[in-house]
Amino acid sequence: MILFFYVEFNLSMLSDVASTSHAHRPLEDNQRDNVPEVNFKGKKRPPKKPYILPFPSFCSYCGAKLFRNESINFCCGQGDIRLAQNSIPEIMCHLFLGNDANASNFRKFMLFYNSSFAFTSYGVKKDPELTHRNRGIYTFRVQGQFYHFINDVLPTQEEPRYMQLYFFDNDVELWHRLRSCPDLTQIVVSTLMRIMNVNPYAVFFRSLREVGIHEESRIVIRADPTHDQRTHNAPTASQVAAIWVEDEGSSEPQRHDIVVYAWSGVSHRVRHYYGCYDPLQYPLLFPYGDTGWHRCIYKYNSSHRRREVCPTFPINEVLVQTAEDLIEAKDAVASSSESEEKVSCREYYCYRLQIRPNDSSILLRCGRLLQQYVVDMYIKLESTRLDFIRANQAVIRAELYQGVIDSYNAGQLYGANIGQIYILPSSFIGCGRDFRCRYLSSMSVVQRYGKPNIFLTMTCNPRWPEIERELLPHEEAQNRPDLVARVFRTKLIEVKKEIVEKKLFGNVIGYVYVVEFQKRGLPHAHFLIILDGHSKIRSPDQYDAFLSAEIPNVLENPHLHSAVLKHMMHGPCGRDFPTNPCMKNGNCKNHYPRDYADMTTNGRNSYPIYRRRQNEVCSTIKAVKYLYKYVYKGHDRVSFTVEDGVEQRDYDEITAFQSARWISPPEAVWRIFRFCMNEIHPNVVPLQVHLPNMQPVLFRLYERLHNIADDDNRKRTTLAAFFERNQTDAYARTLLYQQFPEHYGWLGQKDEKIWLPRRKGFAVGRLVYTNTTEGERYYLRLLLANIRGPQSFEDLCTVNNVTLSSFQESAYQRGLLEDDNSVENSLLEASNIQMPFALRRLFATLLIYCTPKSPRLL
């Protein structure tokens, strides 16, 4: 039986937690009142007050605030990352935080002001529905890739914009900026023009007013105008750019710089790994032109280890067609370096987004502009990783073959249409292959321990006091995605502790949870929890010990009463409210109002009838795989196809992922902070199934073949090590292959791959799925699933001291194949994890290649 819970954290039944990981202090008096008396066999006392997190502590290295459950490495790596502060002029600070009408207008239309003064434009697809406050909170939610473009120096027949505005006199510049948006005020625009007098890019471009710009002229913008951001990161006008004319014979600039033509009719892209990427697009956040992240920022104690500015990485040159492609690939790989000496892109923006009381930066106080900024920076981070993946497809493809059946691309059905494939591996968290692998691993836990008992959803409330106490005047929670993500993650961990460690519902033997982000960006989490036999909820009478569908008594518990009325009431709907979104054909599609009932009973299908006296829990659900499929459905994506009549021979998973997914500010911050997106307990170890000498081998393009062939450790797999362990360990020979991870831990290091006796923890093994169409590999898996302690492939083929010629014959001699049993078992196993589409395709494949005797019965 499964219990469905929809939990708002303020209503959760939390027990006393004595201390935090950073601020060791007892609970306050108002927190002690929250401690419930939970008893499975009896009633629990509902909490009288919401659970409040303790106040944050502070990092002793950088002074950043640390919420509960955040490690001391979260902000600065214990002092290893030290970056110069981004200062702003005092008059700019007044616009961000002031109380007068001009400051209010500036904050309200900050995105328009920033766009007016930006040197570059951006290209991205936004969700316009989420930008209207009359439809809910403002949310900057985008689909696809983020592109920054810089225009020609001289305007064409269109109105001048972006960088071109800085070449006009002040009066003309002011006139053009006010024309761009009717909501901008002259006083604020004039103030920002004066502030931009300190911006090195604006100073440089304005200095060219007196210089004759010809059509042959070019401006070279330095991609990384300054390198050492530990001491300073604000360049000067002489550092950021230079102008030169082609016929003057000037030498070509470095290929990493941006060359802007006087009049070419084409916008020029600013690469995401350029240091000037941030200040050119966000001049209001970086009025001094402070450089953003680039690939040459070193950590605090790494100066003596410097060897070269841009290290060399192996490139799969087979995948690039031109010299320009090769340059871009090498740039991408170099930019994605996360060596111990350098500050990675993620570490850089994680440091910048910390709350420090003594920080002069206005980054976290810039309202809606922060939403755009964090989404932009996460896409930069994601693009850096994806470029690295694209440039190293040879290694990724080798890794793919380890679980090719588990992680096949469900969208590409015909092999004839596949030419050059660009694979997005399962190691990229959040992609479709990652979710599919986790889904299969979760179903392995279900096969080991049974169906889940509780389906719990935890949602974020932006009005939590922990969020509101960190807000300054004029700030709204919607514009602080960093706070929303950090507080929700902290409370999520507290909920997990209550359920797993403190056994709120009983002894938990298995669980999964996945964090998702709603349409307007607020995070929520889905839990599927498996209880042990003594804790399982077996009758409707026990539902009432954990869940109530009644409004709490206002006198006994006013807190719960007000919270339920505010957050958990449906409607009003019905005949008197026909325009309510839930109304369909004159009735509520959610079947409200529900009938009254004196007691909870099992309803039809999966949903019970809750007790609703007159003064959602799921029972006996059979299609449990659909619950896990729902949990692992992935984030919001757009389904699309492009058909232009031309035969498509390339399939690019990386581009498809970038083009389809949506990103909102809380999710962007969540990923920049590298918070956990999902978790499975116990751990599931995928076990390789491969034929003799058919295991995948990882190697680089430049390696010698004889070195690869002579490296025994490189070609050792979980299966090969399983055979080796059985040769020397008597206890290991009593186990099946899928039972091995429960008793032995896999050490899969580069220099040593071996099974070692497990000393702590627990894991579940998962044999990579195969079907009968794979021939000998299918029968090998069948033998491994039924024979204990084999010591080699030959051992599996030996029956009664006779070595047989195939795994299929061995399986038949051992009685594992009888008539159509192998085909039936293959389909039966698939039915436990596959969706209808995959089952229909497998059934058709079995009919074609396996010729079962009774297709109708099958």
C-alpha cells in the first residue's frame, strides 16, 4: 500500500534537533514547542508552531553566511578561492536601495535600463507568460542557449543601439536611450550616463567620437583584459580595446579577442568563456568593467605552480572538419579545465553568489536583473561542460558501450538515419540518459525490497521566515533565487533526516527523491519511500495516524488551521464559479467537493475515500513503475522536430538537450551551488554483462596499441573481477552476480579495479538488461542470474564436466530454457521496468527474431 503525502514544510512533524553543523546552539523556546509525539499505533500531536531553522553561521575564511547542512567548503573552499570585490559608485548604490521615486522607477524597470546601456545584445527564447505580474510572480525563464552579440561600430539604416549609442554626443545619446523605452525617465538615464563615465568600455568608445571611423576600421576587444582577480579585476580603458585599420598593416590580434568591424552587416558573437562576457552585457552590475570568469583565474596558493596560460588537452580531431572548428574545440576544452590550480566556472559564480555582510557588491540586491544574470551564468557553465563533452566524444562513446541497452536513445529509432552521433553521457546530471539510468536503478531497489509505501511531495514556500528575514527593504523572494534554493535545500535535508534517520514513519529500507522546479521556478521534491515489514501501513485504519483530510480545529491548533486554509484549500469552483480553471464540462475535474465520510476506506482503483466528517493516500497500486517514471520524468522540456525535406544523418543529443530544456533562476542557482538533484538508497551498482574479450576499453587517440593490449587492469570489468574473486574466495562462490554488491564493494579506480569485502554501507546490484535478440549475451546474462560462484566464462559453459560450445546450449542443459520460457521471461522482466511503447517494440522484435511457438499466448 502506498501513502500519498503533499507536505508544506511548516506542517511537517519534526523532532528535536540539538545542534547544527556550523552553529552549535540549543533550540530556541519557540522551536521546542514544535516537537511532536509520533507513535505509529496511536495518534501524533500536531505541531503548534512552524519549524524555524537556526540562524546561519559565518565562514571564518571569507565571511559568507552558511546555512545549516552547508559544508565549510561551500563558499570559498576554506580560503582557497579569494576574489576581489566588485564595487559600485555610491550614487548607483542609491538607485538600487533608495526610497525616492527615481530609485523606485529604476528598480521597477531595471532590466530595461540595463538593456539600454549594455554593449551587447542577447538572443534567447523567454516565456512571456511568466513575466506578467497579474499572472503570478515575475520569472525569467528561458529555453535553449543564451547568445551575446555585439553589433558593428557604425549603425546601418536601423536605429543605433547598444555599443553604437556610445559614439554620439551626450544629448543625442540621451535622446536615443529615452526613445528605446517609454518607461525610462530622463533623470535616471542622465544619472546612469554619468556613472558610465567610469566604465572602461564606455570611456574607450566615447573616446572614438573624435576619431574618424572608416568602413575598413576594426575594434579589437580584449577577451580577458585582466587575469589576477585575487587582487583586482577592474581593467582600464587602455586594456579593454584597441582600434586599428586594415590598410595600416597592423598585426592580427590574438584569436581569443573579439574583432568588431565598422560595417559588416553581421553581429559578432561574444563567447561564453571570455572574461568580457559579463561586463559587456551587465554594465549596471559592473560599472567599473569588472572582468567575469575566464580560464586563467588561479586559486590563492597556486602562483608558484603556474606553467602555462592555456594548457593543452587531447582533442578528438576526427570530429572537427575545419581549422576553425579545431580552434573552437580546443578553446572549449581549455575553458572547461577544472584543475586544482584554477578557479572553475562553477566555483567562481558560487563564490560571487554568497551572502557576505561586508561585501560591497550589489549583485544579490539587483532584483529582476539577478534572475537574468544567474540564468545566463548557469547556461555559461553548462555550455562550458557541454563543449568539453562535444570535443571528447571518443572517450564518451567508449563509456557508453558499458550500458548501451540501459541508455539507448529512445528518440532515434532507425539506425540508417544515424551518421555522426554526438552523445550526451549519463554522467551529465539532468539529461535523459541520466534519468533513465536512475529509473532503472530505482526499479532494482523495488525488485529487491518491494513496492514503495509512501509517495511524499515537499514544496517550497517563498514566505518562509528563513527567507524573509534575509530580505532587505524593497526586496522580494522571487528576486532572490539564491535564498530560495539554499533554504529549500536545507529544509529538504531536515525532512530526509526525520524520515530516514529518526524514523518518522517507521524503519526506512529504501527511498528515492528527485528535486524538480515548477513552471515559475520554485523547487519541490518527490519522495518514494519503502518501509520494512514491521512499519508498513496495511489497513485504512492506520492511514489516520499519518494523514488528515479535515480542516484542523481552530481552537486546538490555530497555526495548522490557518496554514491549511491558506495553502491546501481547493476552489471555489462548481456551478457558481464556472470560470475556475478546474471546471470542465460544468464539473470540477478534480471531483470537488468530495463526499463526506465517517471513516477512511479503500476506494476504487488506487485512491481511497478519506475520512471527512460533516460537523491524497494510494492503496494496492499495481502500476508502481509509473510512479517511478513520474518521479524521473525530468525537467520541463519542449518536444519538437524539424523537417526540411533533407535527409538527416546526424543526431546531436547535446544540441537537442540545449534546445529543449527550460531554465529558471532557482534551478540555475541550485546547479551553480551543485546541490544534489536526486538520491537513491541503498546505492545501486550497475553490473556489466559482456561476452569474452568484448568488454569496452577506454583509450586516447595518441596511445600505442600494444600498451593498451598489455594493460590488464584497463580491460578488467566488474564481471572479470567477479570471476577473479570467485577463484580465491570461498564465500564469494556462494553468491549470485547480482548479489555481489551486497557483500563486496567495487573499487573502480584507474590503477586498481577489484571487488573488496564490504566493511560498511549496503548496495544493490543491477544486471544490465538484455533481451533475446542479443543472442549469446542474453544467455550469458541468464546464466549469471542463476549460477552461483562461476570462476570464468568456461565455467559457465561447463555442465557435468563437459564444456559446451555456447552459452545458449549451457542454459538449455541446465534447464533454464524450456520451450518458450526464455522469450516469456524476457518479456516478463521487461514488463517490470519498460513503458508500453518499449514493450510493444520488444514484443514485435521477439516475434520476428525468436519465432515463439505461441505468439497469442505470449
